[in-house]
Amino acid sequence: MSFSPPQEKEKEKKERKMKKRSKAPLMATLLSFFLLTFVFQFHHKLATRIHFSDPSLSLFTQPNSNSDSNPNPPPQHTASVLLQDWQVLVFQFYPSLEASRRFSCLFRDNSVTPARATSSNDAFVCPMPRRLRIRRPFYSPLLVASDNPVRKHYLNAFPLMVRWNWIVYESLSTADDVIVFAKGVNTKQGSNRPASDLTCLFYLSDSRAPFYTTAATSSSQEVFRCHHPDLNALPESTNQIFVSLRISNSDYSSDPLPSVAIYTPPSAQAVVQQKIKICACTMVYNSAKFLPEWVRYHSAIGVEKFFLYDNGSDDRLNLTVNRLQSNRFDISTRFWPWPKSQEAAFSHCAAINRDRCEWMAFIDVDEFVYSPSWSNSTRPNRSMLGSFLPGQPRVGQVSIGCYDFSPSGQTSHPKNGVVKGYTCRRHAEERHKSLVRLDAVDRSLVNSIHHFGLRDGYEWGKVEWARINHYKYQAWDEFKVKFRRRASAFVPDWMDKVNPASRDRTPGLGFEPVQPAGWAWKFCETNDTRLRDLTSKWFHR
């Protein structure tokens, strides 16, 4: 047995003390980091849920009217929503800016980014400055004139920004009730919060407290129905009325959801002389170059009116629509910028057009309805699509099978359109789309994009002798745009690393927008030029 001299023991004791001291700052730093992370996350969560009864918070900008005499003061009553990809959606509810001018977004730290006009006259989109993306909470910007931006703080003019996934974003009044569209209430497919847990709140834009509340009567996906408020209780005011939702039951009560949804009292029902037989409804994002081919074809076979839900396009969609309208195509566009909201868009389309259209085709702009029985027709006629409709009044919707077409060797968007350019497809039928009798749609407006739930007493039909050519797998530069985000509320985005074997994913494609080897000829199993040959004959192209 050996013994250490007293000097060595003392030296070892000092070394142990030094090690403990060196660990202490590291532990303190780690503890501070985790504490700050928790505080930021908690603060941000509060920042995305505006409490209307708190006088210090408001969804709307409220600049000081007497702050200075600048000829371009920031406008009042804007509200901002943080979308995906750090894009800020700015609504101007009381437009006071000249439409011909260019605008910018002025942020709380005096950062300025360009504001892009949208297809809506009262909405702009601007990127959030990078240096503000790591700061919590997020504050709404002001909308200012680009040629003379205000470089002065209006401290009470920067309310907290809300997030796109916890918000009431649209409302629609019917003769019987108000339909409210909201995110954050029903977040799982097939799992809906009971309507008894929900209340609609009605309030003025300059108020933080509701003047009336009504019970919800339906809750499905992102669609909720409530009773109208008592019209006698409506305040005499020039301010707009907004509607929100509150979740409340015996175990939990939420703050009202932030809302940009304007409530409009029901108006006298206009007398509809005769419903349009067949309309078409679709959601579009940067689809301007695809639209003319799709509209001309479906108009030729029987679609009389088209409804486009613009999911935030920045490809001058309005110019394309204006050209088509000047050629007497009946098209209307609705600004619908909300991420992952295609089901809700289709619910809105079915509800608002119930008294206008008898049947609605819910198809995408890369889908073309076609029947091989038309091959001998020398020209199209507007009764072709009508031949798909059932004679029995009990049939509420008819489904049509889809065939997915491949890139067909194309490396860029075909100059003569998708029908001419993509002529090779997969063997098997994949999914379906539907023609829906709007009177038959269930009151809940529930749908899976491909089809709707029906009222009691109605049944489905299927058109066995027709199909939809789905030009799904296009040239890579077109297809990779899908990675931006999925339109469906309940399907994971392409880059979310979940459900790799799902039918909603592309076979053999990973989670990144990286072109797979041999993409141009993937999924090419059967050459099919029938619709290409038919449209060449019909349109002499």
C-alpha cells in the first residue's frame, strides 16, 4: 500500500474544486438557454391568440391620427397574418390607399419590405425581414406608400401578428345561419369537436368585446355553422362586424380565435330565374399558364361557369382571367390565400353557389374530363358533360375514375399544352373526382376534395364509360412546385417526413425537391394519345 504526500493530496483537492467551478458556468448557460427557449415559446403562443377583452391588444393597426403631418400616414384598420415561408398577409379593411401606387410593409424596427398586390383589392403580401424571424413575439407591419415610407415609430400601431393555423378566416351568411371557416379547432381528419363546445362571437372592429353571441349548430373540418345574431341588437355603426369562435366546455375554455372574417347580415334572397346546369370549381396556385387550355376544353363540353379559388398566386392570374373573360368565358375569382384549405374552399364553393348552379364539377386544372366514346365526334358540343348526369333525382353525385399521366419524356412545360405534351400514363385507375348536385350536399359541407358527404335520401353514382386524364407527373420544373405545400388540410406536406408509403405521395420520391434519376420517363406504362388526337381534331391545333 502506498501513500500520497500531503502536498499531492492538497493538489488533488484543488483540481477537483477547479473542475466543479468550470462546470458551473456551463450548467448555468444551459439552464438559461432552456429557460429562455421556454419563455419565448410560451410568449409566442400567447402572441398568436388575441384576447379581445384585453384593452392592450388589438388585431388591427391603430396609428396616432395627430402624430405628425406626413402626407402619407399609415392607414388604419389593417390586420396581419403570418403565413408559411415567412410571408405576411396584410388586410386593409378600410381601403384608404390609391390602388395605382406601390406599397411597402413597415415593421416595428423600421425595416421595410416590398408589398405585393394580390388578386384581392384589400390584401397584400410582404416577406418578413430575416432579422425579425428570430424575435418573439411577432408584430404586424404597417402598410405604407413605397415612394414616401413613414420612418417613425407609432408604438400603438403594431399589434401582435397572428398565425395562419389559429384564426377565423372567412364567413358566409345564408338565409338561415352564418357559416364560419376557422383553423385550429378541428385539427385531425375525421375527429371533429362537438358543436356544443363552440360559440360564435360578433363584434365591431373598434371593439374588444362581442356585442352578441350565438350557439354553433355544426362542426366539421374547418367549417362551422352558427345562428345569426339578433338583427335588432346590431349596433348603429359604420364599422365592420367581425365574427369569431370560442371553444368552451366543462374542462376547457379558450380565448376567442383571432378573426379577419367580416360578418354580413343576410340579405333579401334574389329570385334565381334558372340555375346553371353545370359549373366547375377549382383551387389554383400559379396556374395562369395552364388555365386557358383547361377552361376552353371544359367550356366546349358543357361547363357554363368557372369558380377559381386563388391560393396566393403571384403569376398575374388576373391578367389571364381578364383575357378569358374578354373572350366571353364566364369566370369568377375569389382570393383564398389560406394554406392547406382546399376542403374548406370547396365547402365554401358548394354553399355560396347552391342557388346558382345545379351541378358542380370539383376538379383541378391538371384534370380533363373525357370519354373514349367521343372519339368519332368531329367537334365538341356542350351536351357532352351533361350526358354524365343521372336521370334519377336521388343520385346526389357521380364519380369519375382518374388515370395519372407521366412526364412522357418532357423536360419543360409543353409549348402546346398538357394534353398535347403528356401522352403516356400508368395502367391502373387512381382515385376519382366527382360531379356534385349542390342541393344534395350534407349540411356540414364535409368533403374529401374528391367527393362530398350527402344528405339523407341521396346516393352515389359512377360513370363507368368516362374518365379523367390527370396530368399529375409533369416535367420536373413544374412538378417540384408541389413541394411548396399541400393544398389539403389533412395531408402532410411533401417535406414532412411522415407516411412514406401513403398513396398521396409519389412512388420512389423522397421528402426533398430533388429530381430522381430518369424522372422524364417515370410512370410511363401505357401510351395514350386519344385525348390529344381528339382535341387536335376539335380545335385544329
